[in-house]
Amino acid sequence: MTIQTIQARDINLRYLIDNFGIQLVRNPDFFPEWQNDLPQLTDYDKQLLDKIKDGYFNLLNYPPLLEGVVRQAITDPLLFISDFYLAPFYVKSEESIDIEVPDQDIIIKGRIDTLVLCDQLWVMIIESKKASFSIESGLAQLLAYMLGNPQEDKPTFGLIATGSEFIFIKLVKGNIPQYGTSKVFSMRNPDNDLYDVLKILKKLIEIASI
């Protein structure tokens, strides 16, 4: 019997629909966690987030905006402010993952360019060769990784960050995997959308810590 191996980076949404039956849920009631009962930020939090946004616009003056720079200047400080580096959370990067396709001799293999936190919360940093790099490029890959999470009884949450945009994902596996997304938060918006991003991260920390 020959087992087909597919790289996770080559997976698209059509493949996940055909092989896992994954469904997009657009009803806002499916993913209330990014909107309801969000914690408040301190003035110090806001000052730090304003500095991150100022740094982002400074980086735009020195393209290309590559993954390493995004991680150092934007994503790492955001995770630090969110207390993701403190117990009970742990961080792993470049982890291998295998996902078996139901009823088929296929294994999806990949190296996770994400940070895995408490196995219930994933953060993906997309390499941005230009500031307009689309989050859609990473959605199917992150969903594939989340489907490989061994936890079956709890929803899994993810964040895709390109440096210029952020979007949250919720996946409920069940018999038919279902996922929903938040709105897209953009550094280009007049207000600082990082305020909302941090509030949601803090809320998801509360959920993952239960």
C-alpha cells in the first residue's frame, strides 16, 4: 500500500473541504469569543501598542517586510505583552506535525511556522515579502495544523499575522469540522487595531487556561 505525503504548505481550502468536510460557519454566534466580554487594557498596554504601530510604519520605509523582522518588531512584542511567555503557557516553533486524511492513504506533513501555546491556541506568522501579502495564503495551512491537534473536545483558536493584518480563527472538530473567523484587523486602519488584537488574545488566554 502506497501512502501519499502532502506538504501542509501546499494544502488549500478546496482540499480540506473535499478530504475533511470542513465547513465555514458565517453565523456570528459561532465565534463570539472575539467580540464579547473582552478584558480592558491598561494605559501602559496602549502605550506599548502605539509604539509597535509606530515601528511598523517605520519598517515600511525599508522594504521588504520579511518574516524575521515582522517577528522581532511586531509579533514577538505583542505576544510578550499578552504574557504568552509566562506559565502555564509554553512556546514551540518549527514543530513537525502529521495529519491523516480519513479513509485515504494520505498523510499531510509540515513544519509549523507557528508558535504553539497550550495546544489550544496557535499563532502563525506569514512571511511577508510585501506589506500587502494576503492572510488567505495562510488560512488553509493553519486550519490543516489545527486539524492535527489531538484535542477533540475543545475548540481550537488561531491567529494569522502578516505584520500588516491579523485575523482570528476558531475550529470545532466534531464529526464535521467547522471553522469561523473574526474580522480582519489592519495596521492601516486609522485607530490602533492592535488594541482589539491584544484584548482578544487576553480573552483566548483565559479560555485556554481553563
